[in-house]
Amino acid sequence: WLKMKSIAIFYASVGTGHRSAAEALRDQFIESVPDGYVLCKDILEYTPTFLRSFISKTYLFMVKHAPWMWGMLYCGSDKTSLSSFCFDKIHTVLCKFFLPKIVTELSKQPIDAIFFTHFFGALPLVRKGGKIPIFYVNTDFLCHKFQISGEFKTTFVASALAKNQHLDKNIHNVVYTGIPIPPKYNTLISKQEARKKLGFEGEDKIVLISGGGIGASSIYSVTKALAPYKNIKFVVICGNNNTLYKKLTAELKGYTNVFILKFIKNIEDYYVAADLGIIKPGGLSLSEALAAQLPLLLMTPIPGQEKLNFDYLSKEGVVEVLENMEEIYKKVDRMLYEPGSLDEMRLKIKFFSRPYAARDILEKAREQIMDTRKQENSTFNKNS
């Protein structure tokens, strides 16, 4: 790992995916370069406290209580429009105030590379013209307008379609790597070991229901619809949604086949132990589940990036989608018990799974930095 011993990673605390991707890169870097230095920080920490709180809370409110509003903002800003123009201007003004703080922090320690997992502040920092190469890492299967630019050293994307979004704009410094997930997904335990660790029997039929770190989507209605079917054990992950946790715990107290959990650190064990996952289509959750080779049934997505993930993966046959709550058990029963029903999906999962994305991103960045320095040294030697 010569030539890349010190890196900075910036994310934005809107939801949990951008942070999870940044931390995955951080952990992979620490594993690869034990004596290296890594700065991993929320870009919003450089803004005033009230603004950081407003942005985070507003996003959470919209995705939980007014997803249609988030969808309007996302889709409206993804094309040439008044909302896109206004958002870009606000972003530019904010960056003028907080970017100097980032530049100051970056000057305290020699940094070989900078990675962004959220667009906030990324391009304005590139345009300040520093010498440190800046890479962009996308955390969904398709890219938003604000994430597509040839000004980054390289953009790392999660699908062939996202790569084509760049190529269509004549941007060629883009690499299809997948979304970075923690290094622990490189060495998962077996299904039998996972079940023993979690206290399940080998012959149990297990369905994992999860709404990601913030516990959003249709978890409540899905769990209530499936709980009466005692032949299946349901593990429900509520994430940081304490209201949902308390509600389900109270209403399903007598159901011995339903296990309701809060945010957990070993979600990978549940991915491996389960026979089927019913999850919301967030980029990180999908990438982790696919790395664990878990067949998936997707819940109704939040309009915006999740809807794009939902449409893309279902069209490719990587997942099945939940279209009608009234027929949910019929679909789950078929996926669990009908011989051969998941064979084609499993093949697609193997093709789309990218458990080594974090490692591949860092390795590609390191190679590019080394190539650049070799060219600089060659130019220097010719001129001296």
C-alpha cells in the first residue's frame, strides 16, 4: 500500500447508508494499512449545529411521514428544473462557509486521497483546485444528477447501468465496483453456524424483516400480516425506530415465532441464517444481503433513490417485489417451500453480489495515485 498511507472519507448523516459506506471504507483501509491514518467524518459537522440537526431531522421526517415529499425533491432535482437550480445555489452558498474548515483540517495531516460517499461538498472541494485526488463513491444502484461528474479523479458505481449513465455523458473515469460494505462480509460463517450462534434450529424456516438502520418502510404491516403463520420464524429488525419496536413488542407479545429486535451490530449473522429477507431497497442493505446470498422480497420503496434501486434490481431478476399485502403469505410460502423457485434468483444474486467492493475501491484508487506519481516523477526527471 505504498503511496496511499493516509486518507480522508466524508459522508453526510442523512439516513444511515452514506455513513455505513464510509465506515466500510475506513475499516477496510485500517485492515489493509494497519499503520496508516484515516479521517472519517460527517461533512455536516463542519456546518452550524442547528443546520446539521435541521437537515438530518427533516430527512428522517420525510422518509417516515411524508415520503412523497422526499420523492418530489429527489426527482425534481434530478433534472434541469427550478428546484434543481435553487438546490444547487443553496449548496454552493453553504459550501463557501464550511469548506474552508475542511481545507484547514486536511492541512493538519498529509492526505493521499479523499473519498466522498455523499455529494454534499464534494464537487466544490474538487473545484478549489487542491492537489489531493478526490474520489466519489455512489451508495445506490443508480446515480442522481448531482453525483455525475467527470471532475472527480474517479467515480465508483454500483451497477452497469450507473456506469452507462456516466458514459452517456462522455465521462469515462468511472468504475463499476459495487457499494462498499464492511470487511466482515468477506468471511461470513456458514448458515448452520449462524443458526447455532443465534439459537435457531437447522430445520427452521426463517424470514428476516428489516427496514434498515432507521426502521422505515412497511415493517409494521408486513409483520402483522405474517405473524399468524406459526410454521415460519420471523426476525424483525426495527433499527433505531423505538416507536415501531415498542408497538410491535406490545401487539405481538404472545407470538413465540416472532423475534423483535432493535438496531443490532451483527446483522450479517441474521442475513446468513435466514432463508428469505423482506427488506426496504436501500443501497447498503441490499448490498449486504446480496453479499450474504440471501434471496430477497422487497417492500414498498421510498420514492427517489430507493424506488430506482427497486425498479432496477427487480427488472434484472435479482429480487422479487411485494406488490399486494393481501397475497404476502402466498408469495412467501412459494419462495420458501416450492422446489426450484429461487434457483434463477440465486444465480443472479451471485452475479450482482460485490462483497469486496470496499477493497476494490481502495485498490483502484491506490493504483491511480501510484500511476500519477510515476508520471510526475518521469516528467520531473526529463526536465532536470
